[in-house]
Amino acid sequence: MNLKDKVIFITGGSRGIGLAIAMRAAADGARIVIAAKTDQPHPILPGTIYSAADEIRAAGGQALPLKMDVRDVDGIHAAVARTVEHFGGIDILINNASAIFLTDTLNTDMKRFDLMHQVNVRGTFATSQACLPHLLKAENPHILTLSPPLSMKARWFEKNLAYTMSKYGMSMCTLGMAEEFKERGVAVNSLWPQTIIATSAMRQIPGGEELIQRARDTDIVADAAYWILTQPSRLCTGNFFIDEDLLRGTGVNEFSHYSHKHGNALQRDFFLDE
């Protein structure tokens, strides 16, 4: 199974992991919707929905760039309707859009708290809800959310409570929707990296430039996502996959080419128990 002609709706896919997943799918000839809010060049972060669409087309896919903010429910439904009008349906949803602020309780202002919860939890729920009527009509429907395995260990909440709550909210969408829709054939899974990933967003957090030197590139997440999205939906649902563990399980034993800086020790990502 491959992703040729599959319609993939990706939130926040103008750069980083979302774009990497899109590019991997484009090589098969997938039809990809880049639904993100960046339609003009950002002063710091690279890429727009239009530059991402150009890259996807160059890689062999079809692309539909749509300006969309996952905090705007009407905008989500308009983008989904435009997708169905243009491509005829939706086969796959990638909940990639996410906001991150690594602050403790006393240093988290409510504007940032609200942003993380509106983008991460509410955006994931709202976009999934809008896409599901169309996914239920697809031959091999998948929802894949970029969120961590759930854990109630206090250390994951201690230093970054607001962010942790918002990311676990995304994972709870996976947990609940996988069970709710398993009998109707929609696969709902989460994917999380074993190590930190070299993205432009990572560079913006305190210490990010140093962390990048101990990161892997986005390709490892894209390769893991590709495997998930090409599985029969009725046989692959309700999982919290870790990219390296998943790829090892498929027979991959060499990972050095994924390192952003070859030879450097890798930094384990958040939310992963030893």
C-alpha cells in the first residue's frame, strides 16, 4: 500500500515535521492540503503555505494551500469544505499544529496558556470533528496526531504544567477517538519522537540552538508517519508510537543518517520514560 492519490489534510504543515510528512507522501503522488495560518513570510520562521505547496509539487504530489487557523472553527470547516470540493474527499488527517511555551506555573501568563490549549487541544478536537464525516467515507481512513504517550508521572507536569496539559489533551483525543471509531474503521494514532527534532520552532525556545546540535532531522518522524499511514486502518489504531521504536520494529537498524549533527550524543525528547 502507498499514498498515491490519497487526500491528506495537514494542519500547520508549512514547515518542520508537518512539511516533512507532506514531502514523504508527495513522493508517492499524494494530494496534500497545507492548512496553516502562515500565508506571508514570517520574520523569524521559514516557509509559507505557498512555498510548502511548491515543494510538494516539485516532489511529485498535488498541493492545495489553504490559510487556516485551528483556533477558528468556522475557518476549519471552510477549509475542509474547500478540500472536499477540490479533491473529492479526505483520506487522512494529520494533527500537526501545535504551540509550545516551556514555562512553570508562576511564569505562564494566561494568554499563552489559552493559546496552547486553543491550538493543541481544541484545534485537534475541532479539526478531527470536522474531518471525520469525510474520513468515514474513505477506503483506509487515518487520523495521526503529533502528541506523546500518556503518563500520570508528576515529573512531566512539574516544570511545564500548561504545556504538558495541552499536549496530553491531544493524546486524550487519540485515546478516545480510537475507541469511539474503531468499529467504523477509522484509525486514530499518535506519534512522538524518541529524540528532540531539529525544527525552526525548537530554535526559538531557550537553549534551543544548543539542543539542535543533539537533535535528529524531521525525516525520521516522516518515515515513521508514512509507515503508519500505509497500514490497514482497521488493524492499526489506538497506538502511541515512538518513531525510533516503530522503525526498529519494521527492520530499520541504522539511524545515524537522521542525526542533525553527526557524531553528537542525542537528547531524549520530553514525556518519554526511561
